[in-house]
Amino acid sequence: MKYSVRKLSMLALLASVLFAGAAHAACNANPIVFVHGYSGWKSQFDVMINRFKSDGTPACALYKFGYNSLGKSNKTSAKELRSFINNIRPNHGNRKAQIIAHSNGGLVSRWYRVFEGGSSATSRLVTLGTPHKGTSWAYACFSPACSEMRYNSSFLQSLSGRGCDVSLWSALDEIVIPQSNAKCGNSRQTSSVGHLTLMVWKGVYNDVRRYL
């Protein structure tokens, strides 16, 4: 009986080692980081993340980054994004991260790429409805991040068009005014949907996948 128990324990240990090895292999992919927008939250990307999973992307390669958009400057949030990505990259053999950012999250990501070393740590940034050139909506709020989204803010002037990659914009975006201000870098008009719907619409997801 003692021998059987010992044998079973060894088999269980071997199985756990093999499982851990398989899990590690499944994460041998570029990490994809989702960055929400102003006053947003991480779970807003759940629909898109589930689509990635259904299309074969391993769950361990999908990350949601959250930040305090209502209380902190985008510059501070960019530093936090740098720490977040630096912490996860070793889990993927230091492969470069791919960022999908909605709205103000795109500005956080651009600052990270330009001023916080993100250009060497990322291979792709796809923004969805990001006010790259400001938006009139930002004059309706008064937090640090909000003021940074205003036309010709010192924040946008410091970026001076840098840090862009692929920008997806919608002709029906009711938050980025004018809608053309969501263009930066390689821009593409995506599905004609509202600002928040950009994160859940399948046509937008298909465009995102096209650029990863």
C-alpha cells in the first residue's frame, strides 16, 4: 500500500510538471495588452478578448491594464504602463508587447512609447477612437488627463505626432470631435459605430486582427 501511494504521488508530480510545461509553451507568444479609455474600466474589453480566445490566442497572452484616468495625468499612467509591460514580458521570453488602446488609453500608450522606453518594448499599437489631435468633449471635464485631451494641449504638443502606429476611427464617433482627430500614423476608417461600441463591434475586431 505504501508503495502504491508513493507511486501515485510520483505520477501526480510528473503530471503537474508536464502540465506546467504545456502552460509555459502556450504563453510562448507576444503579450497583447488592452488599455481602456478615460473613465473606463478593464472589463470593457472582455468581448474583444473573448473573440481573441475563440480565434486561438492563448488566454495567458491577453492582459488588461487599468489606470486611474480620473485622478492622474496620462504621463503618470504611462509610467505605470511601462512597469506593467516590463513585468509581463519575461513571462513571454521578453517578446515585444502589442497594445490595443481605446480613446485616452491611446494617448497613455503613445506617451509610454515616446518618453518611457515603450518603442523598444512594443511591436504594435492599435488605437480605437483616440483623440490624437484633441477633442472638444475634453472641455467638459477638468481632470489632468482630460485637459491633456484638449486641442493643442501642452501634452499633445510634446508628443508632436510621435508614438503613433495604427489608428482606427469611426465616422459616427460622438466623443472624438471632429472624428478625423482620431487619425494618426497609419489610419483606417473602421466600422461606423459609436465611441464605446468600438471595443465590442466584430467589424472593429476584424480590423484590429488585421494589423497584429
